[in-house]
Amino acid sequence: MRILVTGASGFIGSHLIHSLKSRDHEVFGVSRKPVEGNHLSADIRDTKKIIEYIDDNKIEVVFHLAAALGSHPGGKDYIFDVNFQATKRLASSLANSGIRFIFFSSTGVLGNVPMGKPSDENSPLRPESPYERSKALAEASILEAIKKGLNACIIRPGWVYGPGDRRTFKLFKFLRKNTPLFGSGRNHQHPVYIEDLVNGAMLLIKETPSSIYNLSGDEIFSLRDFVNLACRALKCRGKRIFLPVFPVLFASYPLSFLFNLTGRESPITPAKVSFFVKNREYSCERAKRELGFKPRFSFEKGMEITVNWYEKYRWF
């Protein structure tokens, strides 16, 4: 099939393209950074240019990954423009085209999940950050476009990690410093290894029974257990002191504002602090039942592969 991936130069996008090519699909990419092969260098907000590229290359499936992360120095307006408005225009333009549109959202739209009660696709949305709210609005725009003839599906990945992931790498560098952490350490995280996520995404190329699927790994950890497992792979001290989170959270707002003025990413943002505070637990039973989704990598195995990759390419 002729498949387009937006956000082609990103962590997930690059892994997805590699996997699609290995399955003999003809793959095209869109990103602001150059990518080898069939590629359009464009701002995702330039809907006209992207639709022309889709039409010219007779694209059959679009994986839409291009997004602005919550820590982006462009601030809230930029995040909403990229994640919501650009997605809405692209989805509306493809209604009744017959093109399969697969949107990568985020389990973050479910907000701070109640402890011990994994949220599924029918759980109410409780987005808190600008990034989460922008993704929730994008989801709503896609569901509305489906009513108007868009052939679409929404993926909600959990916290994704694996070789080449710069966000997780920043966390690993922090852990290797053996510094105290903050929060209670009791909140849960629900990771998914990149290869498991990509394999799950492949299951959505054809029409599916449902419009939304959570895709995460089989293991849910408390933050303390996560730190212990991660530090085992990183060969650093796992047991840490957990300090009160409020002073760090309080400081993150003015720091983010000041760094945004300079066009740089703040070392501490509310989005980064949320990792140490919010509870993330998700049910992937719908994907397992309807699609046959089956994660293959334990967190311990995925961490081993990831850390070995960082060491091999001398990121540490």
C-alpha cells in the first residue's frame, strides 16, 4: 500500500516508517526535518500543501503523528494550532476520500486516572495540560469527521520508550545522577515499548470495529518500582529519597514562561513534573479482543535493549 507518515523524522514516526518498509509498503513522509526517501518538507499546518502531496502520490493510508509536545517553547497557542487545528483541517479535507486516516493521540487525554482503575476507551476525558486538551479536541474533530465520511481510527499510546527516544533519554540522564526525586513515588506509569506500539498500529491499517484504541504494554508500575527497574538497566542506585513535589511544581510555571520568551525548552515544566505525580493506568482489552494486539516486550527486556542502544551510540 501507499502510506504517508506525518512526523516522519520523530521517534515514533521513524520506527513506524522502518516497519512499514519492512512489510513492503511504499512509504512517504512529511516533516519539517529532511528524511531519506519519498519525503515532503513542510509545516504540518500547511494543509493545502500536504493534501496536494497526498493526491499527487495516490496515498491510501495516512498515519498522522506530527505534534507539538507539552514542553514545546512555542507555548499553548502553538500547541493548539499544531495538535488541534492542523489535525482538524487535515481530517476534514480527507472526508469521503476513502483514505484511511490513523491519528496518534495520547492516553494523556484521560487525565489523572483513579488508582487501581485502569481507564478504557469509554472512560471520560479529563485532560489537564495544554497538550492533553489539544489532543482531546483533535480526537473530537476526528470523530466529527467520521460522521461526515472520514475513514479514521484513533490510537492512544501510553508512555512510549525505546531506542532513539530523546524524551526518555533525558529522564535516564537524570536518574544516572543519583539525585533525589520528588512526589510520593506511588503513582503508576504504564509504558509501551516502541516495537509493540508499532506492531499495534499496523493492525489499524484496515478498517476496525471501533474508532479508538488504547495501546500500552502489559505491565503497570509504581514510580518507585519503575525507578528501581530502570536503574538496574542503567547500573545506578535505584533507592532514592522522594522530596515534596509542590515547590518544584510551583517553580515550573515561571521557569516555563521565562524560557518560552527565549524560545528554549525549560528544564522543568508542569508537563515534566506530572510524570512524578499523575497516575497512568490503562486498559488495552479492546485492542486485544478486537485486533489481537499482544505486547511482546516486558519492561525489563525493553529497557535492556534501549539502554544498550544509548550506550552503543554513545548518548551517555
